[in-house]
Amino acid sequence: MGTVMIILGVILALDALVLTVLVLMQQGRSAGLSGAIAGGAETFFGKKKAQSYEGKLLLLTKITGTIFIVLAVVMLALQKYM
């Protein structure tokens, strides 16, 4: 069981590193007062957002975050039974 924990720990560490990089690569969402005034343009150009670079980054971030949470819970459960 020790080997499994080591392998899962390495995968968890790599996933955490990838998740950090993905979050740092994304643009900030706060546009301040100008975003509140010019918010109408966001809805027009936002239709193709899922196919854009930002949309792909967001999807990868969600997948990587889910993998991180699942691995952390699995490692916790395995540690409890050891």
C-alpha cells in the first residue's frame, strides 16, 4: 500500500503544479467601472468564448481541479485504512 500512496502523491503534486499554472495563465475577470458600463459587448463576443483560448483554459482548470479533489479524497481514504 505504501507504493500506491507514493504514486498517488506524485500524481497529486504534479496535478497541483499544473493547476497552479493554469490558474495563473487566465486573465482577471474584474474590469472595474468600465466593465459595468460596457458590459453589453461581452454578451455579443461571449458566444464563442467556449471555443477560444480562454474557454479551453477554463475547461482544463475545471478538469484539473476535479482530479485534484478526487485524488486528495482517495489518498485520505487510503491513509485512514492503513
